[in-house]
Amino acid sequence: MSNVIHIFTGHPVDPETGVLPQPGECLTCFVHRMVGLGGCSDGLGWAEQYRLARARRAVTLTRRLTAQGARCDCDVVQEVWQPGPALWIRDLGSGTLQPPSALPPCAGVRGGSTKPCSLWVAGTSLAL
């Protein structure tokens, strides 16, 4: 483990995974991955990290996410965007649908985009 501490989370930075989006990785997959690895930044720090690394022209990104109901990075992947219905799993005991425990690799987006890849749907449009 590294002795470098990430400014947004206060957690050590893993030199293997780093804190940069992977080539073609969408905003939502990046935020999901970073929340899973480093925890929620209690703000939109991971989203802003993505913007600085891959979409510098998207200067209103945090304002847009806040307007969509995101108070922190966790909200980005739990409220604003959610895994698409095809990824949900039916619980055999109760018959209810459960969110996936793991996601497939990011489906990718063009450079500079802050839109999610095809794995994600708007949280408001998900009706299971």
C-alpha cells in the first residue's frame, strides 16, 4: 500500500488501481469503482476527479449531478444512475429483484463524455 493519501477521501491511494479513469471508462462506472475501492467522498469528489481527468470542459458537472439529487458520490450510483434492469438478479426465496453484487466491465464512452455507458439507466426511470 502507498503512503500517499487521496485528498478527497483521506484513504491511502493504491498504486495498482490509482485514482484515474481507465481508458474509455464512463463517469458512472468510475464513480462506482472508486466508491467501492475508496469509499464515498461525502461530496462529489470522485465525479470531480473524473471531470478533471477526462472531461475538463464539463464545468457544470457537479451542478448537474446536484440538480439530479446527488449529494455525494454514493448518490450518483444509487439515485441518479442505477444498473440497468438486465443486470438485476431475482432472489429465489422472495422473488424480488436485487441489485447486482458486481458489474461487468464498463461498456465505454467517447472521450470527454460525462454520460454513463449502456450498463446504467436513470434512477428515476428504473421500474422493476
